[in-house]
Amino acid sequence: MVRIPPVRRRFIFETAVVVSADIMVMVLLLAFTRSWFAVVAMVAAGVTWKYRRLYSRRIALSVLDDLPSLTLGVLVALAPATALALTRGSATSESVLATGAGMLVGMVLARGLAYSVIRSRRASGRISYPTLVVGAGAGAAALTERINAHPESGWRLIGSLADHSAAPSGALPLLGSSKDLDRLIRERGVTDVVIGYGGMSSASLVDVLRTCDRVNVEIYVVPRLYELHRMKEGDDHIWGLPLVRLRRPVQRLPTWRLKRAFDVTFATLALLLAAPLLLAVAVAVRLELGPGIVFRQTRLGLQGHPFEVLKFRSVRMSPAAAGSVWTVTPDQIGPVGRFIRRYSLDELPQLVNVLRGDMSLVGPRPERPEYVAEFCALVPRYVHRHRVPVGMTGLAAVNGLRGDTSIADRADFDNWYIENWSLWLDIKILVRTLNAVLGGTGG
């Protein structure tokens, strides 16, 4: 029997209450209209409300705040539902408008009841979400007081984190520094992290936020100039204090699962279509360099796990010797080696790495363990690029950051890619890579 964690059960309960309210409205509409037109309209509206985050967990629950999104869902739903009804001759314009009005009124009343139930259970402590406050000083103390004064938010504060404290942060216990975040999240079952003011440098805050990428937590940031902050879609608030909800890490996005499917499909087709080319390159390498066509080398991938990357040999030395230097001299590379490196044909065997799951088509380029250790010491943010699988190509690579180039710039490009990842971004990078390969600007 699968055991659901307590916090997960509470979130499921909240979602069930909201969804039950929506279903109740649909049943009532069906009973009054006796037409499947109402069901179609509710389903279409539900998709819109899901997109507008009306089924996500929120700190502040207000029907009036939701009214614009509820209205939009009804208007969007009426279009396909009306088309279906009119083609079947089962509805008139008056009945369509009546159904829409009934749906909106029903949703306002039902959601109001659902939110009242959730707020009541949160205030009584039967629903609570263990929460950490990051920061110290007067700002963090004020944030703590506000959260404690409004238990209907569902937050149960367990402590705070700060690297240094500029002023007392209230009664909230200081549990450690930014380095303790990962441990505390796992040991205390933390579900929410609120970033306040003071007690931590900007660099440490970046480390905190990227540490949260590895675990399933929600992250909220109090804007520095919150008095001037204008609420945007996706933001939340607690008793008038704005909270910016940070975008979920790419690994937790629904579309992230499509990345692996895309990798496998593309790599399989590429291997099949490029089979004659792979054979030709293998023969040419064998004739120029002798035995040992494929070059294997240990690189670090996702979360720093080692794997063997595959490449065609291109230099006049053994694979073991070739792995001991950063660059190779021109006299070590023959005509075949220069050609396959120029057009990146030496990297085609990495399609096998993609199929194995060692790599992705697009991601930060993998490096050898000794260089990763060196680069992390020089550029602390370099380690953050291992949050996602490494790739055959990447944003840094298509911007010319390969070989003996700036490590800091490479880390910045790779981390920007991770923060802004989308399938379309992957496709753009692949197109730019293909252009670079055809232009002979590789290796």
C-alpha cells in the first residue's frame, strides 16, 4: 500500500474541496438544463481555470480575486459549447446566456463555500504547511509576525535561516545558514520557503533558490520595494504583503517529461539516417589512426554523476594520453581528424549517450571531473549547471563558448538556459547548432 505524506494529503484535500465545488455546479446545471451543453461548457471552463491557476494551492483565497478568471473561463467555455448546441439544434441564444450566467453565479457561490472550508481548517491547524523564512532583521521579524497573525494562510513556521543577523528576527528560532537548507527541507518536511530581508548576501540567496530546485518546495519572495510592487498573475499575498511566487524548476514542469521523449525520438531517427555517414567516418578514422575508432572519456553529468562519453578519435595519440591535456596541437591532428572536428562529426557517437540517458540533445556541455572541481573552485555558480542533464550542444556552445573560453561566461549561459528552459528554446539551439555544423565552425 502506497503511503501518501501528510502534507501531500492536505494539498489533495484542498484540491478535492475545490474540484467538488465545481462538480456540484456542473451537476446542478445539468439538472436544471437537462442538456449535455452544460457539461461541455463546464469542461471547457475547467481547462481555462486550470491554466489560470485556480486549482493550484494559494496563500490568499478570495472569490473576488478569482472573479475575472472565473468570468474568462465562462466566456471561453460558451464558444465551443454554443457551436455544439447550435449544430444539434438543442439550444437557443437565450439558453446559452442563461447557462453562462448560471454557471458564473454557481461558481462564485460554490467557490466561496469551498474557500471558507479550507480557510477554517487552516486556521484551526488541521491543514498546515511547514515553512522556513530565509532572512533576518526587522523585515524578517515583521514577516514572521504577519504569518503568525494569519493562520488561514496555512503556513506553520518552523524556523528561519540566515548567514548573519543584522537585528533580532523575533521569536522564530534560527535553525542555521544557507548551507543547512537542503538538510532542513528533508528532515523537517518543509513545503514552503519564504525569502525575506537581510541576513544573507545576494550570492547566498541564489544558492538557496537553486538548492530548492532539487526538492519539491514552493518558493515565495517578498519584493524589496514591496510598497511599489504591482501584483501580476501568479503572485500571491498575505494580509496585503505581496509575495512573488518563483517559477517552478524546469524538472517539475509538465513539459519537462517531453524533453526525454524528444531526445529519444530525435536521437533514434538521427542514428538511422546518419548510419552511412557514421560508417564512412569510422572507416576514415581507422585508416588514419589505426585501431581504436571510438574514444571514451569520463565526464560528469546530471548532479555530478560520472559517465563515459563517446566520440570518434581525431588525434594521433592513445585515448588515455589524449584525455590528459586540455587542447591538442595541430601536428597531432591529421586531415580526417581536422575534417570531423570542423564539422563536429566526431561527436555523432554521443547520440548513443543520449539513448542511454547519460546526456540530452541540449544542455550544458559535460566536462571531465578534474576540470569540474577546478572550475567550481574558480566560479562557484559553475556547479549549478549540473541541475539538468548535460547535452551534445547547448546555449553556451552555440554562442562560441567552447574549448579555451571564459568559464564564468559559460556558467552564466548554462544557468540562464536552465532558468528559461522550454522545448522551443531547445529547438532554437538545435537549429543554431545545425547552422554552425554546416558552416564548419565546430571543433
